[in-house]
Amino acid sequence: MSNIKIIPLGGVRENGKNLYVIESGEELFVLDCGLMYPEDELFGIDAIIPDFTYLEENKDRIAGVFLTHGHEDAIGALPYFLDSFNVPVFGSELTIGLAKLFVEESNVRPDFDDYHVIDEKTEIDFNGTTIKFFRTTHTIPDSMGIAVHTEKGHIVYTGNFKFDQSAQTIYSTDLSQIADLGKEGVLALLSDSGDAESPVENVSEKRVQEEVQDIFQNTSSRIIVAAVASNILRIQQILNAAHASDRKVFITGKNLEAILETAMELNKLTLPDDNLIVPVENIHKYEDEQVLVLETGTAGEPIKTLNRMAVGSHEQVNIKEGDLVFIATSPSISMEVTVAETENLIYRAGATVTSLSSHLKASGHATPNDLQLMINLLKPDYFIPIQGEYRMLSAHANLANETGIPYQNIFILSNGDVVSYEKNRLLQSGQVSADNTLIDGIGIGDIGNIVLRDRRLLSEDGIFVAVVTIDRKKKKIVSNPHIVTRGFVFVKESQDLINESNKIVKKIVEKNLEHNDFDWGSIKQEIRDALNNHLFKKTKRRPIILPVIMEVNQNRRFIN
């Protein structure tokens, strides 16, 4: 009997960071390799990627990486993956184009070139396990679902999807191909849960295009649009509406031009007019009713940029009285406070704000009816909701049960959980390492809980540095303690507290200088403990305390 396992290393009980491992026989298949952008409590962290430990332990068995679409949650971790693994990467034409762009821009593995373009007709055999692909509808062209054919039936991974009967060809779903997979037999379905709890069904993208065009044509002022760069469908709609309302487009987003160029080279995005896009430095040559500023980025970047525009600190375009700011992206829940603050600043600048989400329900993820349609087309024996917080997975599990799948055949997993085929059924059988790997600048995984704790403490109570210079040979303090604080108290108004702290440091140092067994570590810890108790007693705050002891000895100076 073939070894069959399903292991999520990312993408469950969270939004993003999708990476699912399917084992069949001796082969191991990696489905998507995405990242997740951090929320505010991860101070300074740029991105979060999956833990590759299990893959490293089985690197000789990896057949390849199979990508569903070109968004960061599916391809964002690929540069870091390829730094450790030399395996082929498979994806549709646009997905591979954007994956190459990500890898080249990262400079982690710019020499990698083992890419393979597939389409919905492609079937790849790996020692008896066949990989098939099927077209799906998402907010980016060339999205694919993946079917891994094992001897017990298909394991199907939908990727991000929705159904839209009016979708253009490059966005359309191949319903007959999905139904054929169902007829062939599906052992397990891993399905997108991003909008499983939505009480409202998605409108068609044709209706979205009409709404965007209506807003643009009924606005006589400048329009500033915030959108996510990789949402190519939304960018296409904005370009179409700008052309229809006789506006020129001025791009300020740092990510958009490369993505636009890639999409246009592959005929996945078209300009209604070759002269539609104008360099932003020429914006002053046009009347307000002719101007549409397109600001893009990743995740919450467009919203944060609007914030700078509203306070007049953007290097290219600032919001002025009369402008309409159109938010064409759907920010995550963690961005709600930032969005509210930004809207307030926009109104203070004399502009107005509208958002697509306030007019229509237009998500890139399937809503309940679509989710149940996918289940009914595929008729899986087992169901695994993925891509969403726990409440979304739970809502999706309930939807699956309504279609007739018993709860004992539904698995709500955590990252690292192993589901194996044993005793003629799928069972949850163990767990592998699946921690978050944090990306900070060029550092990969070198930031841990202790560093994050220190960053949090610095953000809450600041830092308190006590500097003292000693001559250990003469057993005396050469330079009295000097206190430096940042983010703790305003020194000029807290002189008594500073003076008391100086006395505490001086007393501890003098006491330790009297002993022959002077120990640097002990004295610094004693200073930390004494200052921590004193400062908390006086202020109810706990800053990070850094004792710095400098030693002067025979005209040489050492810092400890």
C-alpha cells in the first residue's frame, strides 16, 4: 500500500503562508510556498514564512513545488525555499512569470532557472503519482487548482478560488474538468475557507467593473485609488474605468510597474489606450478631472501610503481639498484601526473617501454557496478546510457537513498536523515541526521570542541605560554614573528619579569593588534588579535596563 500523507506547514488557522505537503509513495509534493505579512505585535518583522524543517529532513524525496497562483500568499516564500532546495517549480504562465520576478528581486537565489510552465491540460507522472491542474477563478489570471492522483483517489487542493459565471476567459473556471475529477474519485479536498462565514454572496466582476466605472464618471475632481499591486483583475478594471472616463493614470506604487510589465508581456493585462499611463512628474499638466492616481503595494501598504499623502509627506502626490480617495482593496481585520485613522486624515485634508467594499461584496474568495458547489462537484470522501482563521475553518466544516460529509471525515488541522491513510481511512496521526520563520531585513529565522519580547518592551516602557566608569585596580569609581533614557520618562521633569537611580548604581558598584572576586555578570545583574524594583515602585513601568560598566586601567579603556 502506498504511503499517503497530508501535512499543512502553513495556511491553516491563519491568513496566508500557504504550504501543503502531499506524500504519495516515496514522493513528496509541495503545494504553494507562500508568506504572510505580520500584524503589529511582530515589531520590525517584514514577513513570515513556513518552517522548512520537515522538508529539510526529507529533501531527497521532494518531487517539486506546484503553485496555484501569483499572489504572495502562494509564491512569496519561494525565494527562501529555493535557497535551501534545488527542485523544479511548476505553475501557469503568469504564476511562473511573477515567481521569477519575486526570486530575482529577492537576490536570495537569482541564478535559479528550473521553472516549468503548465496549463489545465498538463499531466505530470512521478513514479505512479500523477499531478493534474484545473482552471479556477481568482483576482489574478491563470489561477489553478491542483489534483494529486494517488492509488486511493485524488487529493485536490483548490488554491484561492471563487465562481463567477461572467468571468473573462483568462479568469474562468473549468467546471467540467472539476466535475470529471469528482467522477474519477476524490479521496480528500483541501479547500479555501477565506470567506466561509460571509453572510453575503459575491457579486460578479462584471458588476464590479460597472460600479467602478460609474464612480469614476460621476466624479469631477482628482481620483486617488489604493489597490494591491498583485490584484491584476482590479488593476485591469481601474484602467478600463479610467479610460472610459477620459482620465490619465499616474502610478505611484513601487511594486506595480514590474508586475504590470510582466502581466502585459504575457497578455494577461491590456491597456485600453497606449497613452493611458503618464509619468507622475507630469501630473501638473492635466486638469483635476483628467487625473487618476494609482497607488499600490503589498498587503496594507496602499493604506499606509494614503496616510502619508493625507499629511502631505508623500514624495510624489499629496491629497488636496476636493479629491476623491477610492479604496479598491479589502484590508484585513488587523488593518481596521489604520484604515479608520487614515480616513480621518483624508477628510481633514479636505478630501472624501469611498471604498469598493462599501458598495459591493467583491471578494476573491468563494462565499458559502460557491464553497458547497465545489464540494458537490468533487464529492470528496474527506474534507480539510484550509486558508483561514479557525472560525473560518469551522464555518467551512459546517458547510461541508451540510452537503453530506460526516464530521468524522472532516479535519480542522493546525500547522504541522499529519493526516495519514491507515486502516482503509484517513486519520490524524501525529505532528511535525511547523513554527513560524520570521524574516527581518536579510535575516531569515534569526529573530526569536526573546528579541520580540525586548522589542515589545521597548515599545511599551522604553530603555534605561546606566553608564559608570571604574578603576578596578584602585577600587574606585572614576566617573560617576550617568543615566540615559529613551521612551521611559522625560528627563528634565524626572530629575529626582534619575538622581536616586544614580545613587543606587553607585552604591552597588562601590560595594562590589571592595571584593576581590569582582564578577562582571553579577554586578550588572544586581544593578538590573535594583533599578527594576526602584523604577517600578516609582513609576509602575518596566523599561529595559542596560548597565554599561567601563574600566580604566593603565591608560587603556575597556567596555563591559
